[in-house]
Amino acid sequence: MPLKQLIFTPQDIQDSSERPITMVLLVDEDMYEKQKKDKSIPMVNVVDSFQVFKYEKPGSSGRLAKPTKEEIEGTFGTSKEEDVVLFMLENGTLHGKMVLEHDARNSYPGKWESRSHW
């Protein structure tokens, strides 16, 4: 399945010196578009995994890393996986970069490990 990055960057940063964290979720583009119109499609059919990533540096490019529990809670107000993924699906933006499974295997930390909780 071809994957794309669904990104979310908080816009309400209080301190202008603070850099927002861009969060990333890997999704099947076709299923994502279908799920936007038909909410009965389960999230598990849309996302590659329930693992959220962040860019190591501010912006929407570069190397991805696992965010800390504190970063996830600070961004989404919760660390519950299902709530975070649902929020990303409802508020994220598809990134134009196509992610092939081969690339994902080499670029996304923890991507191919068993599902872990924050």
C-alpha cells in the first residue's frame, strides 16, 4: 500500500521563541480520502500503524523520531493512541511526499516493531 504522511503542526504557540513540533502519521491516501467522507471506515483501515512520529527539527521535512509522551500530551492534550490518531485524521494535512514501504522501513523508527504504547 502506498503511504503518505499526514502532518499536524499546532498553530497556537504562546511563546514566539518556542518552535512547534510537527507530528506525522502514515496513512493510505485512498482510504484517508474515503474515510473523510465515510466515518464508518475504521481508523485501522486508514493508518499504517497507530504510531505517531515527529520531525527532529522544526518544519515538515527531515528525519523522523518518536515523540516523548510529554510532547504528545502537550500537542494533543492526551496520550491515548486512539484519540491522537482520530485528532490527526480530523485535523491533519496530507503531505505531498509519497512514502514507499521500503523507505518507511528504513526511515521511521519503530515502524516495524510491534505496536507499543506511549
